Amino acid sequence: MNVDPALIGLVLLGGMILLLAIGAPVSISIALPSAICMILVLGWENGVLTSAQRMFKGVDSFPLLAIPFFVLAGQIMNNGGIAVRLINFAKVLVGRTPAPLTQTNVVANMLFGAISGSAVAAAAAVGTTMAPMQKKEGYDKAFSAAANVASAPAGMLIPPSNTLIIYALASGGTSIGALFMAGYVPGILWGLACAVVVAFYARKHPGLRAARWPRPKEILVAFVQALPSLTLVIVVIGGIVWGKFTPTEGAAIAVVYSLFLAFCYRAVKIKDLAGILYSACRTSSVVIFLIGVSSIMGWIMSFTKIPQLMAESLFGWTDSKVIVLLIMMVLLLIIGIPLDPTPAILIFTPIFLPIAMSYGIHPVHFGIMLVFNLSIAVISPPSAPVLFVGSQVAGAKLEAVIVRLMPFFLTLIAMLFIIVFVPELSLWLPRLTGMI
């Protein structure tokens, strides 16, 4: 059936915006317009059958199994007493640095986020423990919550990262191992950017400083307690990078290892497993269903050549790589506010990646740029789940947290420019390890 691609694009985009505006779930907002467009292009019978086939094919992927396994591992860690041990280790690492409890929050989010792979889980687990400590020491609740919110998304970049796995699938097979290696430097720079903002804040509050440096024995005890949890990252990421097992197998190992630690710490009992499994299944099913319905949209966009038409209209007037990257950054920052990272990656990777590659941008670098953009979006109001969770666990007013968040937000935007225009920050480690 000969249908104008402009009409398909209008139905697809207009339908998504309309459904999102009336409060429909993101998955339905993607699925319904995509299925309608499929019927318009192929007819009723072929459209329905092809939609079902594309959904099945979209989730029929062995690497995709890594996502529910990593989600389950994160849920176990969130309930398994691991966060407290990482916080104690982070506390001795920061020592007497300015505003040490807030700096501890930043470092702990980097550590826990790297293990759990979830910004929301990091903000909830670390914030719940740190908020009472900071309140007791006279820290401003709104600023403490803002630091927790701003540093939590570092775990979306530091592997294992579900968002990088989803990008690998959406991009048509970019190496997950290479993306994991590429995420380390940007993720660490994210944490350092937050630490710098905290240090500037502490200059105006000189009383926020620890009484003494931690003793060697305290450092050793905290390190020994945190070592089993830190070993998880070494085992899983090391095994993936050096080819000992696949990301899916590494995710399964993470589940077994985290469950073993939780039982050893006596933080999880057999009766708790049903609730943990249920929570992990709910989270995973949302992600996998999104991937399935996004496959319908991806097929219809490819069939009608919508990405090429969008590229010509958006970027056809310039040959400047810098301008193209700036346009992409702004669009992704705007797009990421109403959309969660998963659907945003699934929708816009097929559109932007070919354009980026035509300008000589490596798909691994583009993946890090994309996830960094969307990581900033998850702390941007109005639809910012990490912001809501961080405010809630700190007991601070959302409006006050947003004001305190602005210095972090602007600093992270500046860091985004550095990540985008200095590709070696993302690529040198994968090259060093032979992943690309």
C-alpha cells in the first residue's frame, strides 16, 4: 500500500504526543500509533500479523536476558545490606574533605550505582542511609538531597548498565563489552563533577568537616567489609571484557553472587525472595515490553524511510559536525524529559545513529553521548524519577531541591560538552583493552 511517509510520521509522532499528554503509559503511547501505521502501510491483516511478529522478534534475543538478570541482582543488592558497607567504605575514602557526608553520598552512589546499575535504586538505598546522618550533623536537607539526586545517575554509565545494553540492542549489535569499558571514564567524571560542586558549597560552610582523618584500622575494616561487593564488579565486568563469559552469563553470575552475599550478611531471608522476584519481574517486564513495541515502530520507520527524511530536514542544511552534535544534544536533552531512558534510546537510536556515523562518530562514542544526555534528563523536572525519590527519602520539599540542584545540573551540562567533543574520553579504554 502506497502511503505518504509524512502522513506515517505525523500519525506516529502525533499519536505518541497525544497519548502521553493524556497520561497513557509510554509503552501504549508507542505501541498503538505504531500498530496503526503498520495497518496503514500493509493493510489490516498483514499489519496485525507483522506487528505481532516484530514484537516477538524484538524480544527474541539472548543478550536481552542480561537486563532481567541485572535488574534482579540490583533488587537483591538493594535489600541485601550491600549499600551500608559501600557507604562505610566511601566515608573513609573521603576522609576530612569539605562536607564529608555529602562527598560520601556522591562516592557511595558511584559505587552502588555501578553494582546495581540503577540510578533510582542508588538514590533510594544510599539516600535512605545518608539522610539521617546528614540531618544529625546539621547539613541542609535540600542540598543533601540535590547531591544525592545529581550523583545517582553515574550508575547508568558505570557498568554493568542496563541502558548501555539496551543501546547495544537498539544500535544493531554494538559490542556490550566495549560500551561497558567506554562508560567508566564518563561515569567517574560525572561523580567528580558532583564532588566539585559539593566542594564549592562547603567553602561557604566551613563547619561541615570531619573532626579527624580515619585511622588506618578503620580504613582496613571498611575496605574488607566492602571488598566482597566490589569484587562483584571485577568478576562480572572482567569476565565480559576478557571473553570468559557473555553479558547474559555475567548477569546470571551477578544474581548468584549477590544472593550469596545477601545470605551471608543475613539481610535477606528465604521468605523475602518472593517479594524481590516480584519487584524484579515488574521492572523487567516493563522494559522488555517497551523493547517489543519499539520494534514495531523501528520497522515502520525503516520501511517508510522516516529517519532519512528527518535527517534531511534537520541536518540537510549544514555539513558542520559540531552543529550536528549540538542539535543532537539539545534534542536529546529535551526528549529525555518526558521519556524514560529506555524508550528514548529505542526510539531515537535508529534515527540519530546513522546520522552520527555519517559524520565519522564511532557508535560506541555515540552510545555514551546518548546515555550521558539521558542520564541528565532523569534528574530534570518535571518527569524525573530520581529527583522525586531523592526528595522523598531526604524529607525535603521538591521545590527547594530543584533550586539546590541547579549548580549540579549546569556543571553536568558542561561535562556533557566535554564528553561529546572529546571522544577519546569514551574510546581510549575500549581501545586499550582491544574491544574496538
